[in-house]
Amino acid sequence: MEKEIKRCINLVIKGLQAEIPDYDGMELATSKVIEKFPCLFQFLPREMQTKSMCESVIEQDADMIEFVAPKYLTYDLCLQSVKKRWLNIAVIPAGMRTGDICAIAEENNKMARKFFPPSVLKA
């Protein structure tokens, strides 16, 4: 099923590229598709992601945090994602798992502690 979805998305993207030759138009079209169907973000090539697209998709579906390109993965995005769903602490980089983010996850579920880095557990 996942292969079929990826194939469909690639066909849509290739079709959009043919119809919209300029990058700005392609970016806008891709953003519109992701805005409407945030779950498709996971299949979007990282080089096509933009900062605003990543911010928008996390507002809509916090679980997409694991698919955000490293260059757009900020502390604020990680915080926002964990606030919406504590379990997302498991997929954010250890360096982003600060005391604040860990405290928010733990408030929602004590099991979050198993994802805390040693530096937070010692504090």
C-alpha cells in the first residue's frame, strides 16, 4: 500500500512539474496538496520541503515531525509536536529533548520518561 501511495504522489509531483515549470509555482502547488492532506508530507522528498511547509504541517498533524528535514527541525517545532502528542518525544532528536520538552511529555504520560536523555534524568 505504501509503495502505491508513493508512486501516486511521485506521479502527481511529476505532473505538476510538467505543468508548472517554475520552482515557485511547484512549491505553491505542493504546499496546497500538503495543506489539504498533511499525511502525504511523509512521502514528500526532503529537498522539496520548505520552512513554512514544515511549520504548517506540524500545526495540522504533529506526528509528521519525524519526516521534517533536519535543516527545518527546530526546538519550537519539536516543542509544538510534543505538546500535541507526548509520544512524539520518541522521534525527535535527543539533542532537542530538553528539560522543558520532557516535562511537557511527562505531564501527559509518565511513560515518556523512557525517552528522556540521561542529562534530563539526572537533573
